[in-house]
Amino acid sequence: MSSAAVDEVRPEDRTVSVRDWIGFMAMVVGMFMAILDIQIVASSIAQIQSGIAASADEATWVQTSYLVAEVVMIPLSGWLSRVFSTRWLFFVSASSFTLASALCAMSWSIESMIVFRAIQGFLGGAMIPTVFTTSFTLFPPKRQPSVSVLIGLVATMAPTLGPTLGGWLTETASWHWLFLVNIVPGALVAVLVLMFARPGPFRRDMLKGFDLSGVMLVAVFLGTLQYVLEEGNRNDWLNDRTIFFLTIVTSVAGVGFLWRELTAKHPVVDLRAFTDSNFAVGCFYSFVIGVGLYGSVYVVPLFLGQVRGYSALEIGTTMMVTGAFQFLSAPLAGNLIRFLDPRMMLGIGLALFGGGLWLNSALTSDWGYWEMFLPQAVRGLSLMFCFVPINAVALGHLPPERVPNASGLYNLMRNLGGAVGLAAINTALTHRLDHHMLRLSERLTEARGSATAMLEGLTSRFDPALGSGSDLAALKTLWHLTRREALTLAFSDVLMLMAGVFALSLLLLPLLQPVARGGGGGEH
């Protein structure tokens, strides 16, 4: 049965064969690889930097180039899937992603690595929204709750596992295996999708009047926006000439993109999906989940590494608590969505995630695995309660022909939430660290007996033969202790701010219209 025929069948009458399941599961694995590769290099940047003789600033582009390219592709995937069919788009995406992974492993310089990572992110980016589209157009409504849980589990587990798997591969083998690990599963995914995914028609008619202006504008808008968000804090935002110029470019391109896509006869990105209020609010919540998901996966490992001095493997072991509870909550979420109003379930999930962040904000410089356990368990439990109902609210309310394009926009919002969230987190960390360092330094004066006693105690620990050198060593140690406490307070502030975002997001729940429990795409 062709995909065109699937759309002509009533949603409740759709049948899914074993071949369909094999093709779909192969696509889910491909999506997992594409999301995983965003974070897999995060804990191994230093090793990659050494391997290709790059500077610290240049090495950050190993991750940034992938993100920029992926963000540009995601909204274009809806149009591409309609033109070339989902099966062929996914096959080309998986094949080129696998080839680019091999090229990344063979990189000989930072320039070649950036180019290959951009290719990997751009071509692999189409795999993410395509899976969401397929889940809503292939399966009948009664199957979609369980399918939504599966997709949600994969999409949220991948960022959690990325740094852990990357650190383990680098420690046990070398950084090359961060990319080589994709080759066998990537090739298998491409073959299985080509063999088992349902074929669809080639819509060559959609190539007439191709919206080249729209493609160029969305590429410039999203590409420069991602760069500004990634590099802004490091370069003091608008005080840097390059950031200032690119902010103007992304603003102009963004306005031009909106105007073009709203007036073009055949827009490459159909923004009219936002006229559906549920989709618009669902995209907002996708953005919020991006802030929380990518933000927490960034902040907690950063705290454990900078304050506690944990290795990549120790950080991964601690972070696995979130993944474990996320996995355990998947069956519960899948069953509840069948009986509970998705809006109520979403409210519970948002409240739990915000509560987990609030619990985390009470951290001290002594926090380790067991102190992190409860906050991480609560966040892990909440993710499925957020992700599953958001899918139903945003995409389950749309007719089948609008799902491919809407899926791209929906996934784009999650990635943009992560990008904006990380930029805000880094900026807040910088300012709050300076604030707390100033406040703590003001208290470390000779007038405060406790500060003097601590300094004398530190001095006595060093060899008296050092003379004045022992005083300098003690001052240096005191400075490091002060910075550690200031950094801990800064992390606490950031986690509290993130919790506040989730608390405020609950205010928009009344704007959502009722959605059928476990409803799927194409019901309206």
C-alpha cells in the first residue's frame, strides 16, 4: 500500500504490517543516531582538539557546526518528504549521514572536521522530523500512544546518553570512534528503510515554482541565529563586532523569511500550521522542553566536572539516573495517555520537571551521586509525561497532509529551545558567578576573624621553609575555595531560573483545546 493510499484510508482503519514495523523501527534507530550525535562529542572536545591540532575556540565548532546545519535542515524536511517521499528522503539522509560520519573520523584538520560535521548534521537532520511524520500518518489512533512513547523515549534518551557514551568511547578507544560507531548501524538503517518502508509518490510538480528565496532566507536566518546563540556569551554579545553584525543579519533574514513564506504560492516552509492554536501552543511547549532537556543535560555535567572534578565516566554514571527513571516511566505514560486528558497529563509533566529542577537548585559543593539522585529521578519520571501529550496536542490535531511540514516546525522549536536556553544559561552563569565572587570576596577581609583564621589554617599546612611562598599558596587555595562556592551558587541560581520557566509555562495550559485521548494525526 502506498503512502498516498494510507492518507485516503480513515485513520481508525489503517493497518500496519510486519514490514511496516521493520521499516519504522529502522527509522527510529536513525533518529536516535542523529540526536545522539549532537551531544556525543560534548565530553571529548579536548581529545578531538588535540587530535586535529585545533585551538580551544576552534574545537567548539565540532559541535556548533553540526547544530547549525541540523537546525537549517529540520524545517526543510517537510517539503523534501512531500517531493521525494518519506522513504527516499530517509534513505538518502541515513546514507549520507553514515558517509559523513566516516569522513569525520578521517578528519586531518579543524577545517575538514567542521565541513564534515556540517554535512553530517545537515543531511542527518532530516531523519528526526520524518519519524514524527511517519508515526502520525502510518499508525491508527489506537496505536499512536505506544508509538509516541517509543519516539519520546528515544528522542529524550539520546541527549542524556550522548556525553556518557562519548566519554566511554574516547576513554576506552579513541575520539575517532565517536564517528566510526555510526557506520554499521547507519548502513543497516539505510538498507532496511529502502527495503521495508512504504513507498510514496514523487511529487515532481512541487518542483515547479521552487521557493529558492525561502530556502536561502531560512538557511541564513537559522544559521546566523544559531551562531549568535552559540558564540554570543563567549564574545560578550553585541559588544563584539561580528556578533553585532550577524544579529542584524539574522533579524533581517528572519523578517524576510516570514514575509516570503506567508506570501509565496508554494512556500518551502508552510507557516500557516501556526494558525492551529493547539499546534502553536504545542510548539511553545516543545520549545520549553528543549530548554529543560538540553539545559539540564548541560548544567548538571558541568557542575559535576567543574565543582566536583568528576571524570566523564563518573558524570555519565550519575546522569544515567535520569535515563533509568525515564525508561521506567515510559509504560506508565503510554497507559495514562489512553485515559487521561493530555492537557492534564502535560501539566503534571511540566510541574514534575520544574520540581526536579527546583530540588536540584538546593545543591552544595559536596553534592554527588546520591544527593543528585532524587532531583534526577523526578526529572526522568517527568519527561515522558511531557513529551507524549505534547506530541498529541501539537501534531495529533492536524490532518495528514499538514503533518510532514508541521513535524519539521515542531522539532525545530525543540532545538531552538535548546539553543536559546543554553545561550541564556551560559550568560546567567557568567553574571551570577561574577556577582557571587564579588559578594564572597567582600566577606573575606581581615576584619572578619573567621576569614583570618581560615587563612592561617591554610598557611600552616604548607612547608614553613617556603617562607612567604606559603602565604601565597594559602591565598591561592582560599581563592579556589571561594570560586568553587561562587560557582556552586551560580549553578543553583541557573537551576532555579529554569524551574521558573516551567512554572510560568503552566499558565498557557488553559489555551489548549481538548484533544482526543490517545488521538492521532488526521482526525480533523
